[in-house]
Amino acid sequence: MALTPLNMSLARDLVCRTRVAAALTGGGGQPAVDLDALCLTLNQISQCVADLERVAAIDVNPVLAHPDGVTVIGATIRLSPEPQPDPHRLAIRPYPRELEEKAVLRSGRAVLLRPIRPEDEPAHYDFFKHLSAEDLRFRFFGVVRDLSHTEMAKLTQIDYEREMAFIATAPGPDGRPETLGVVRASTRPDNATAEFAVIVRSDQKGAGLGRMLMEKIIRYCRGRGTKELTGQALMENGGMQGLAEKLGFSVVRNYDDEVAEMRLPLQESPTDGTGRP
């Protein structure tokens, strides 16, 4: 059992938890089925439920999975009466594709800014390999060793309703997308404040990517009505403090704790018509 919407990673996990998983992957002398096609079929059914509010139930039976793909023999769809729009109809917010944005760095390299997905976990491991020990310490406020699958899943499998993480990705030398930077914000339940964190691959600094990611998360938080964006930086991290000040953050340096507190109001205060709050 799984909640919609699915993606390829979640669909594969769902299939692997079934009693017939061994048979599907070629156990017992049977040929392995096209697992990607099966997961894609589950994704498409999930997307149908997410996109069409009147779908109350879908029964797909029987389904034949084989080495050449998936064949659906029969399917029925039960529709509910015309519903009122319900923003809480789905337990998990679908992948917000509308937030994808193309951009160009100072170097001329084209990048895609988009929300992170569970499928980004392998690229995120490679991303961490390109971060210096100092950059990791600045980001996590301590020494960071290799992350486990569970720890990495927390960074890549997020609930878009409660937090957001945008990555900058571009084709690498082998043509496969590589992650160049990430910014994330975790929002309080009352949407009063969101706390941000940003990190750029150590060999990509100086191309304007950090500012680009920060401007992206600021626009996102402001657009969803968050009142204030906050963050912390180690006192040694002058680069982050300088960027924050350029973006309009107030920066208060606590020399006792060796931490800089950064705050940016996102919503204009209402006035009484005289310009005074």
C-alpha cells in the first residue's frame, strides 16, 4: 500500500514489497518482467488519481507483466459526483512541476532549477563528493561523514507542503544530469517563518549560482505567504553573510555563540494610509 502521488522510486519500492517481488525479478526460473514498465504503469494510474478529482476508484484487473512490458486486460473507473475543489484531497502534494525554471549562469552554462525528487538520491551522493570539508562544515555546522541511505532519503524525499528544496541541475560530461547546488526551506505549520539552508558545489562557486538559488527560494516563500525567511551561518562563513545582506537580510552576529542570525521579512506590513504600519 502507498499514498498517491507516486514516482518511479516510490513505485519500485512498492513493487519490491509485494509477495511476488522475487518472481517479478526473475526468481524461480521465470524470466524477469520489465520492471520499469510496471512502475511506469503504477505512476500513470497514480497521476490519473491526482489530476482528476472525480476519480473515486480505479480497478485494473487483470494486469499481465512480462519481459516486453505491461498489458492491461481490463479496467474500470468509478467517478464521484462533481466535487468542490479540495486542496487536502491528496495526503501528499504532487511534484510541483510548475516550479521548474531554466536559467543561465555567468559562465554561460544552462541550468534547470527545480524541486528535488526521490530519484535525485544517486546524483545527490555524487554532489556531496564534490563538496569540500569546509563547505560541509559551513552547511551542517560540524564534521559530516558519509551519509546513509536513510539520511540521504530525508534530503531527497520531502513533503512539498511542509518544506521545499530546489536543486540546480545540468548535464555533466557524460550527458547525465548532475546536481550543482541546492537550497531548501522548512516552513512552520502556521507559515509564519521558514528556515533556509543553501550549499553550492565547491567547484561551481563564483558563477552566481548561490544567489540564483536564494532568489528562487525567496520568491517561492513569498508567493506562498510566508511572513519571514530566516537562517544561520557560522561566523567564519562571511560569504553567506555577505550574500544575505545583498539580498536584503538583516544579519545579527552573535559573537558568544559564533553564529550569525539572518532574517528577511517577506510580506509588506499593512499601513493606515499614511505610510505608517
